[in-house]
Amino acid sequence: MLAGQGSFVAIAGGIASTTLLGVVNGLLVSRARLQPFVVTLFTASAARGLALSITEEKSVAVSSTASGFVWLGRGFIGWVPVPVLIVALLYFAAWFMLHRSRLGLHIFAIGNNEEASRLMGVNPNRVKLAVYTFSGLLSGLAGIILAGRLGAGQPVAAFGWETDAIAATVMGGTFLAGGQGSVFPTLVGVLLLGMMYNLLNLEGTITPWWQLVLRGGFLLLVVLFQQRIVQRG
């Protein structure tokens, strides 16, 4: 909707809206002490309902004047697609933040033992707020890239992708119990999951609805396998 005012306004508006949502999630989890799953489930549902209401359940075409917006989803730098380059840069930035910065060490410390990290002088509330804010920012950027690639804002786009995100993260070795994980194994999980879904689509013998069943079952098996590893450890 903002693309008619220029690419910069559209990109800034999209990122700002989801960053604000990330801040709300972070405050509800860190300050109000609500369960993260409940908070994110509620805000995701509310955001989807708001998107459907604003768009009246219709896709919103990206204005032809917002060439920079579309370029983020379809452009190339040399022979490298812009979305691929953005993902690569963000993975390196996330790796550096997690493994070479104080914030990253605090994130792992809280995931491993929040009470122990508090006794060591870490402020868990501040760290959680930063993580949720960063997550919201990246979600907005992903939405912009998807809209630029499709040439339209689809209010039902990416429905159910949160399950895929969890599955890819778990496949990459991140423990749901916290304290262990890395971005590059997660990237491997993303690629493996994408390859599996593409094979299912190319096979053509499994309907999209049964693919959803297989996705849920696969995620359950991965989580059970991970839980066994944690118990043995």
C-alpha cells in the first residue's frame, strides 16, 4: 500500500510494522511474564486478522513506481539473486552476533539457565526484548522480499511457515530447551527441508493436504529424536 510513495517508504513501513510487533512480543514475554508460545500465537493470529481486514481479503499489487521494492525480490547483482545475497549477509551477521558479541553470549546463557545468568549480572528482560525485536525486524524484511518477488502483498502468504521455521531450526541442531544452537547448521536445516518439500511437489503423487500431514509428523519425529538426545546427555 505504501509502494506508491516510493520504495524507501514502503520498505521502511513494512520493517517498522513488524519490528513494532516484535517489541510488543518482547514486552509481553519479558515484562508481563507471559508464556512465549501463547504470546506469539495470539499476536500471529491478530496480525493475520488485521492483514485480512485491511486488504479486504484481496492481494495488493505493488506499484510500478516502486522498482527498488520489486528489485529486492527479483533483482540480480551480477549472477547472484538479490534475495540470496541478503540471506547470506544476514546469516554472517547473525553468526557474528551470536558467537562474537556480548549479546550473543547472553542469549546462550539465558537459554541454558536464566536464573544463573541473572546471578552473573545479565539482564534477561533486556536480552529477550532485543531478540524479539530483531526477530520482528527480520520477519518484515522477509515479507518485503516475498512481496517484491510476487509483485503483490498477499494477506494469506506464508501461512504455516512458522512451523517450517521451527522444523528447520530443530533440524539444524538448536535445542528447544535452549542453550545450544548455531545459524549455519540452521541454514543446512532450511536447505534440507526445502529440498524435501520440492521433491514432494515434483513427485506429484501426494496432495498438498497430505503434505501438511507429513510436515507435522516430520516435525514431531525430529522433536522426539532431539528430546532423546537431551535425555541421554
